[in-house]
Amino acid sequence: MAFDEMGRGSNLREPYAQLSRWLDQASTDMLNTRRSQAEYFFRRIGITFAVYGEAESTERLIPFDIIPRVLASSEWRTLERGLIQRVNALNAFLRDVYGKKECIRAGIVPSDLIYRNPYFRPEMDRFEAPHGIYCHIAGIDIVRIDPHNFYVLEDNARTPSGVSYMLENREVMIRLFPELFSENRVAPVENYPDNLLASLRSVAPARAASDPTVVLLTPGQYNSAFYEHSFLADKLGIELVEGTDLFVRDDVVYMRTTEGPQRVDVIYRRVDDDFLDPLAFRPDSVLGVPGLMGAYQRGNVTLANAVGTGVADDKAVYSYMPEIVKFYTGEDPVLKNVPTWRCREKDALAHVLDHLGELVVKEVNGSGGYGMLVGPHATKDQIETFRRRLKHEPDNYIAQPTLSLSTCPTFTKSGVAPRHVDLRPFVLSGADKVRIVPGGLTRVAMKEGSLVVNSSQGGGTKDTWVLDV
Amino acid sequence: MLSRTADSLFWMSRYIERGENLARILDAATRLAALPASYGGTHNEWESAILTAGADEPFHRIYKDANEKTVRDFLCFSEENPASIRHCIEIARMNARAVRTAITTEMWDAINGAWLDLKKYDGKRMDREEFTRFLEWVKNVSLVVDGSAYRSMLRRDEYWFTRLGLYIERADNMLRLLDVKYHVLLPVSERVGGTLDYFQWSSLLRSVSALTAYHWVYRESVKPWLVADLLTLNREMPRSLYSSYENLVRFLDQLARQYGRIGPSQHMARATLARLDNTNIEAIFQSGLHEFIDQFILDNNALASTIQEQYLV
């Protein structure tokens, strides 16, 4: 039986006390009405705000569950401490990987895991990112399997997305359930855009003006996350630029405006490393800005996240995170790692091959729930396919036990029932400090028994409440 | 503001205006073509509609004959015509979508709504009545888009750029119409005031929604030089060249004020308006209506490229 975050009867957990009483008196009719209202709100935001038409907006509508997920502020404080520690370690690790490489010399991480990593950018070697910050925006995926521990499932250190859902979910919940918000003191999240802007401004190059120009670089309106890009640019009050809006002259980045070229100091880029600069990376990229890397290396512009952070969100590197945290912070990790077998190691591979039916196997560089085997839910064929792949390319895989993710009450077709959830808090690292809004994006597997919460695989989202109890 | 944003706002408006003009041209052509031959109803009207739309070359690459069916299809729905009404609305929406946060919800609703409604119209299976309704709908789209811009947008550069696009396009359309039709306005000696001409003139007025306006302004029967005056120099007529340029000057000045800098497009628009101020329709006829139109087309294109260079790239 999975750990249910609400609990029942005498096991009812404190943070859920109010919500549980409310659920008891809530009729299915009322919940149904609210759910369709929520859907209407999202469709309306989708159509009027974001740019999508009929067919597209139905695609965009990731299922939203109207029952919030609740964390006690005491739980949050632990989590927050762990997140700050983890992200500080990630930044220290990246600074070291592209700098002195003490972690390799000290034998914390094997050198080939760094140098042969497809996300390791030699262009970044011996170059320190402005203010020593690499991962300005991190999405740390957290799961629970018991009331006492938080486990990190993945560190998303490249261009994590989903924060617009966190903000919109809250917005819609406040509109739908004003009474719930007056009974429960829910910690606000709507200052996220302010925090993000403050973090981005804090990492402007030292020579930038006191009022640095920050822009958001998007691959354009055909990108699946374009909605989020335009949403954030709007909330931050910064320009949403495409590669063609920027140009580089004498190693300085400018944007083309109606009043002539305007110097750009900080780029919150939602374009992958590969496409950033056709002169430095993929020459066929039309999304990037020729000469951007040159301007970056001269210290004339800050890129957030820095180039080459992918080396820290590799799943093989993940398995070394407890040692990495300890090495750079001198502390024991607050957040646990899920035990991980690195298939690159012979003994581990043998173990994994023997237990394929029980384990989750993941591609080292995969994301979005693709390229993944969930042993207990897989067919014989799928297992055999993975067995062949593992033998062929063991370095490319890791395996983890199938975690019994915690569940939360969720409004399903057959009424309120427990469904598995995870949590993605967004951690912002500025030159001055680390900022986190309480909560994050809760993703929920809408199908009974399913452990896959990715939206690309039918997962939904919930509002996440941090309550003083 | 990003130049690309301004560029999208500018073209969004141009395409909405262009769609409306196409609808007017078709409306007038349909009426004229329905008249008996002795009243000016000729097959040629469809050819002339294609010319006015500036689609001569692409049209004849696909069709041999200009008739009601082919012209209707080409100007309204054709996938092959990059400037069909369908494409005008699609391109306007694409531009609006690219700058979603620079326009208001009302404007986005108007343009996106038009784009969604467009799917309901099936050009292949449209009888005359449905076609008339379709043209009404197109004209209504531009009314709603224009009205929502007017009522909801902040009065600053975003708004000025939508206005500039609208009036450049409007002047361009008027000039093309005059270019194709100038011969019916010429005081030819042969059969002045014949029935044929009368219907040509009134159809010309109708294609710019100015038939009633004409009577209000001149309180006279339709005369070619007054028609020419109404469409070029009249200050009350919202589609006259004069009105378009008055607005272009005004909105370019607003931009210059906001940016604190006057540039070549401000000078150019003012010079053109001053020229219109200092002439009258008699003088235009004396030195040649056709020459006047030709020169104006060049000037209007030059202003569009100057705006482009000054702000949009």
C-alpha cells in the first residue's frame, strides 16, 4: 500500500484536516461543476492569452485536478532546506567541472562521466559563468514514499518548464474555491515572477548598467512550450525575443527595437545549448544568434541557464549526487537520492538484468518519460527489448527500484480516489541568494495505479498548498 | 518595442484591411456583372476585379478565364493565391499570435475568432446568397478588429503601428482601384454621361462604400471628376487618399513624440500631405490623372519602405 498523504480515519494527517472535512461534505455534482468551470477557465486562458486555436488548445489542456495537494509548513521547511542545499551543490559542481575539476581529482565522479558526457561543453572549460552561477532556474523533481523522507527523482538543470502551470493552477483555484482559501492560510506563489526577475537581474554582467535589460529567448511560436514563454515574458514585463531579434556586434548583444539597437545584459533562454549559436554549436540552427557565445565568453552578457548545465542533470551523474552534495557543502544531504544502479558498472548491470521485471530503467539522457521501462507494468516484449538495449549500450542506462510513490486524493471519474503524485519545486539561484516560492508543480498520474506523471504520458497537475498547521 | 513586434502589428492590420478591400471589390464586381450588358454589365468586370486586387499574374498562372466562379474562388479561398481573403485572415492571425502579449484580449479574440469562423465557410459550395453573406462577414471582421483596437489598446507605439499598417494599406488599395479604373473617370468626349459610365462610376463608389457619401458630400448626380475628387482629395471621406495621409502624418507624429525623434518617414508623409493640400482636382486632371496616380503609388510604396527601415527591421 502506497503512502497516502491525506490518510483516513484515525490516520488522517494533520495538514489535510480541513480539506478532508471539506471533501466529506462536497457532493460529486459540485465537484463536477467546479471541474468543468476549471476547464473553461483554462480553455479561456489558452485561447485568449496564449495563442492557441481550437484544435491546439485541446492538446494543450493538461488535465487539471481540482483537489489540492497539501504540505505542512514544517515539511516545507525541510524540503526548502534540502532544495537550497542541493542547488548550491549543483552550482558548485558545475563551477568545478568547468573550472578546477577538484571533484574528479578527489575521485568523487569518474572523469569519463564528465568528459564523455554529450552535455559537457568544452567551450565552457576554464570559463567561469558570471557570478559563478550556472543553474539559475532548476526544477528538482521530488517524490515521497513515506511521511518522513523526500527523495529527489531528477535534477532538471537545463531549461525546466511547467512553472506557468504552477501559477495558473493557483489562479484558477482561487477563483473556483474562494471559501477554501479563506479557511486555509495558503502560502502564496504569485511572487514567482518577481523572484525570477530579481534573480535574473542579480546575475547581470558586472559592467552592465544599474538597470540591466533582461529578455526571454524563445525558439518561437511553434515550440511546445511557447505558451509558457509568452506567459512568463508578460508576467516579468520583459521582451520575448527570437534569435532573429538579437544580433551581436563587437561581442555585445543587441536587440532590434523600433528605437534602434538596445543592449541586452541577461538572456533567460529557453533554447537548448545546441541551437544557441550557429557559429559555436549546430551550424544549421536558425533559432540562435550568431556570435552569442563570443559575447558570453567575453562576459558581456549572462545566459540563464549557463551553457553546459546538462552535465549536471544527466541521470548517471545523478547517482553521485549524495557524494557531490557532501563534497561541496560539507553537509549530509537533506534530500535523499533514489538508490540507483549504474549499468555502466558490471555488477550493477548483472543485477539489473536479473531483476528487469521489478525495476525502472531509464536512459541516462532521456526526459519526459520517454525511453523508460517500468518493469512491473511492462510486457514481456518490452522487457526483452530493454534487455537487448542494456547489453548493447549499458553506459546509456541506469535502473532504480520501482518506488511506490505517495498518493493524494484526486477527483476521478469514479469519485475521489488516491492517485500517485510527484512534485517539481522551482529553485532560483541569483548572485545574492537562492529563492523558492513555497510549493511547486504537483504532477499526478490520472490513471489508477499508474506511476507515470509526465504530461506527455497522460499525467495531470494539481495546485500545491503549503499550510501553517 | 522589438522591431519584429512592430512589424507584426503593422502587417496584422494591413492584412485585415486588405481582406476587407477584397470583399468590397468583389461586392461591386458581383453587382456590375449582374447588370444587363447595355447598362455596363460585362464579362470584363471579373478581369477588372483581378486587376484591382493586383492579382493578375498569379491568377492567370492558374486560370485561363476570369469569370464569377474562378475570380470568386481565387480572391476568396484559393490556397494558391497568397493574398486571398482566406490567407489575409490567416496571416493577420499568425502575426497577432506572434505578438499576443502586445495586443489586448479583445483584439486577440476578434482576430482569433475570425480565424476560427473562417473554417465554417466552404467556398466550393457557396451560392450567391451565401457568398454575399460571406462578404458581409469579411467586412464585419475588419469592423470588429478595428473597433476593438480603437476601444481597448493603449495609445502608444503598439497602437500607432497598427494604425500605420491600416492607412498604408488603405491608401495602397485606393490607388490600385484608381489605377485600374482611372479611364472611366477621364472626361472623354465620346459619350459622357451615358448609362454605361453611370453604372461604372456608381460601382466604383460602391466598392469603397462611398455611394451614399457621394450624395451627401456633393448633392449632385454622379460626375466623374467629383468621384475622383471624393476618392483622392476629399477630407471628409474616410477612405480618400487625403484622409489616409492625414492619419499617417498624425500617427507618425505620435510615434515621433513618444520616441523623441523625428525621422525620414515623418518628413516624407508630411511632404505628401502638403502636396495634397496644395492641389485641387482640376489641377490633377490637367496634369493627368493617370500620372498623378502612378506617382502616388510610387510615393506610397516609398513611405511604406521608409517606415519599414526606420522602425520595423
